[in-house]
Amino acid sequence: MRWRYTLHVIGALIFCIGLTMVAPLGFSLYYGDASRMALAQSMLLTMAAGAFLYAVFYKSKNGRALNHREGMAIVALGWAAAGLFGGLPFLLGGTFETPTDCFFESFSGFTTTGASILADIEGQPKGLLFWRSLTHWLGGMGIIVLSIAILPFLGVGGMQLYRAEAPGPAPDKLKPRIQDTAAVLWKVYLLFTALETVLLMFGGMDLFDALCHTFGTMATGGFSTRNTSVAAYHSAYIDWVITAFMLIAGINFSLHYLILKGQPLKAFKNPEMRFFLGLFAVFTLVLTISLYRENYETVGETVRYTAFQVASILTTTGYATADYELWTPLAVSILLVCMFIGGCAGSTGGGMKCMRIQLLLKHAHQELFRIIHPRSVSRTKFGGANVAPDILSSIQAFFMLWLGLLVVCAFVVAASGVDVVSAFAASLACIGNIGPGIGSVGPADNYAHIPHLGKIALMFCMVLGRLEIYTVVILFVPEFWRN
């Protein structure tokens, strides 16, 4: 393990994070708010720290390709560094009373979780709110993927970084060179970001609000500039635009690339995308039937609110246009199921991912078939292709780790003084990168009341969920560090 080499690469990533603070600083200067000094100081400190690590360990490059262990270490430590340095504007700006709260908001942003501690969001300086939303957008497609796309001078094994960071069981390599693949994904991401921003401005949002809500949508993060989230706009047009783009963000971005290349039929044949959209349609229909007349007077109004909330929770975005805890028990139960499932592999969504759920169901069906027909020879297929046994084994292990870590985190949060329901809901919302849960962390509440120990455990959960468990957990296995 070449630690000097690893720190050299992390230094470059930290420097890039500092550069991105220019955008919120610009908004702060434009609006003349009180966050400009905190943002300027944070930018300088972050860039200085990154440049120091990069320069001091520059000579440590010895020409060898980045190995598997170094790639995972860079990704895990890089995200930790992003969360820590991303909390500086909140810390220096006095946004929160404790450093833990500052870093919680930052980790929640970069991991696209959207679990917030802020109570009076609208009372915060514009520059800090923009930085808060920008952390979503950067974390959505991934800081590591961004660095591979625009910083090929790093000269380190791009595929190792990409596989360690990209969300989903099997990231797609669209181009022969990994830098080209990352660049393609970011171009698609930028295209949808620009399109949604323009559409939201047509709906009455100013540029600031449109950008912030677009960042939260495309990254499936959910930070809003309003205290009551998207509900504050009271606009059916805005609700439907954000619903559509949440669904887009929840689909594998490589499929969007195929559609933009003029191959929509090939994209629509993808079984995971059909499963994802099918779940959205079925859940929306069931919730509409459950809530019509019970909570809403017209069919149109019911479909509008249910479609938005199902898309928000299923894609793990976390925006809200209603307090779904006031809905029927059936509706709340379905939303809890959505929290477990999540978006598609290769999307910016969190959760278990639809592909894993599909393969687990197919494998369970296959085992039942074997019990009925013990002499039969059958294989699990996905999209017409046989799924290798080692992939199924990996998914089963992931499922057990995911559930096990969820339970452990819930116990830690409960031990810190939070009621059991809220502890499990908060842990699920954070490891699934969802944001709002139920109980005291529901859509009408926030995470400010959770004690420091619980917040630290939830921050760990956020990173676990964003980096797909293995990249973080493997660092705690002693064999990982042995030569």
C-alpha cells in the first residue's frame, strides 16, 4: 500500500473541491450576504490543503498502476475528505453550534442523502444554501468520476477508482478509455441539469432556486431552499417537472446515453429500467386508490401528490410536497418499501438498487423450482444472459451486510437516546441515502434533535450507502492491508 501515492491523489481531489467553492462565493457576492468571508476562507484553506498534499507527495509516483487496494482507499478517504472540507463553510460561517452538525450537513450533501439539521432554511445566506445544494450535485455523479473525466494528468488507474465509486453492482464502461466513459456520463448529467433548470425557470423559479432544486433532483439528494421543500411553490407544473427528472435521475445514466445516441429500443429493453418504471406505476396507482377521497378530493390532485412522493422516495431524492406521515397506513407502508428498493444501478439514486432486488427474487424463484424439480438444471438469467454464481453470491453478501449494518446503526442511534422507530427510520434513510424517514425524522421534521453519537453513526451510514458498502467495509478487514 503506497500511502504517499494515495495522499498525493487525495490532495488533487481536495484541491478540486476547493475550486468548486468559487460558484457559491459568486452567489454570495451577488446577493451581498454574510457568508462571503466564510466561503472565501474555506475555499483558500481547502485549496491550500489539497495543494500541500499533492505537492509534498508528488515525487512518490513511481510509474506503477494503481492497484485494487489503493483505488478503494482513495475513494473511501476521498469521500471522507470531501465531507470534512465541505463542512468548513458551515463551521466558519457559524451556521451550526457544533462541528458535528457542520460535518453532518456536509456529509449528507456529498452522499446525496439530504438529511438536514437546518430548521430555518430560508433564513440562511444564499451562498451557503448554494454550496449546500452544490455538494449534492458534485456527489451525485461522483467526485472520483469527475476527477477521472477532467484530471487525466493524475495518471492513476481510472477503472479502479470508477468501479470503487460508481453506484451499482456493475458500472457500465461506455467507451474503451475510462476517462472517456466518465466524460460521457458527465455530459449527460450536465445536459439534464441544464434542461431541468430552464424548465423550472419557466415555472416561475428564479435562477438561484432553479439551480438548487435541479442539483437536488439530478443528484437525487433533496436539499431545498425552502423550509417546506417543493410544497412551498404550490405549483402543479413544478411538481410534475421535478417528478419527471427524479425518475430520469433514478435510471442508469448509460441508458440515457443510448437514448441520446438514437437507440431508444435498446435502452427500453433493459429489464431493470422496466422493473423500476413498473414499480413506480404500480405504487402510484395503489397510493392513488388508497388516498383518493381519504386525503385528496380529486383524482388529478391525488395522482399529482402520490406520483411525486413515490418518485421522491423510490429514487431516494427526499423532496416533499406533502407530509406523508398523515397518509393512510397502507400508503406509508408502500413508501417504506420504496426506501429499501431505491433506484437503478448506474443512477445517482441510493437504496438496495432494483437490479439487486430483481436478481434476489429470481434466485429465490430458482431455489423454489429446484425443490420442486430436484433433477433440473436451471440458471438465473437477467436480460437474456446467464448470471454468474459469483455475482449472485456477491449480491447475497451485500444484502446481508446492508441489513446487518442497518441494524447495528439503528442500535447505536437508539442507544444515544432516540426512540426505536425513529432510530431505525433514520438509519434506513441514511444508509439508503434518502433523507426523510418516519417518526421524529419524517418529512416535516429534521435531524437536529439526534445526539452527537447518533449523528456520527448516521454519517458513517451515509458514506456506506453512497459507496455501496464494500468500498468502506473492506478497509476494516485486516487482510486488506496485508501485502
